[in-house]
Amino acid sequence: MTADFALLLLAGILCAAGVYLLLERAIIKILLGIMIMSNGVNLLILAAGGPPGNPPIRGRGWGDNTADSDPLSHAMILTAIVITAGVGAFILALAYRSYQFTTMDEVADDAEDAKIAKRSALDPASAPDRDASDDPTTGMPTELGEHVDYDDEDLEEAEAEYEAEAQAKAAAEARLKALRKKQYRDDDEEEVK
């Protein structure tokens, strides 16, 4: 069996262009990369299917071919086209949802991944808190939960926010208690009259 070099070269170029686009940050470029790479792989499957031949139906012939063509490669290509269409529709839905939230087409870096990449492998206290409730150094339960990260500059801000919320809640409860007492006094005075 001899393969058509031009078909193999075109498949390689399409796959290379698809991989290049997959490595981009824009979701639409990622979608285009998947579509182009899928077409390259489909050409590769077609080239691997062998030379053209008779239709794989008994008693049918085409041209002066002596052998039947392999129907498996054609079935695999049809299946790959359907799967690529489904993946493309899914990526378009992701792009639309991402645009609704960020109004950008670019995939941003994850802040948590950046923190994990910076942490020390030798310091067990810098490991992420899996249950998000215990202090990593003492093991005692904390009220801040996910905010416990001693290497994080935002910890003090989180503690200050927590304290401010606690004070505001306590002040609101005190005002509510005072209003209830006043209401009870007013009700008692009306009953006496």
C-alpha cells in the first residue's frame, strides 16, 4: 500500500496549525484549533484507509478496481465529524457563558493555581486546607474557614472584614433588642391606660 504524500503532508500541516491554535488564550481560537485539527486527523484516517476501491457492497464495481474499499475508515470519519460538532457546540456554549460573565474572549489565569505554584513543597503549613475549616499550623477549627492562608497578603483584610461583619451583626442585634424592649414598654403602658 502506498500513501499519498500530499495528503499526509496536508494532514500534518492541519494538525500542527490546530495544535498552535489550541495553545492560544482566546476561546474562539481554541475552537478553530479543534476544528482544524479534527480535519487533519480525518485526512490522516482517510489516508490510512487505503487506496480507493470498489464499494463494499457485494456485486457492485467501480472503475477497474480489483479490491473493495475499507468502510471502517469512512465510518470512523463520520463518527469523528459528529463528535467534533458536539465538542464545537459545547465550546461555543462555554464561550457565550464566559462572555456573559467577563465580556472577554480570553481565558484568564486562575489565582488559586498561581498560589499553589508559588507554595513551598517542604513546608507542610503552606499546603492547601482541604476541608477549609482548620488552621494548618495548629489544627484547631477557625471561624474564617477558607481565608486561612498565612502566606497570603489578603488574610489581614479577610480578618478585618470578618471582624467588621461580626461587629455590625452585634450592633444590629443590640438595636433590635432595644427596639423590642421599647415595643414591650409601649405595649405595657397602653395596657395600663
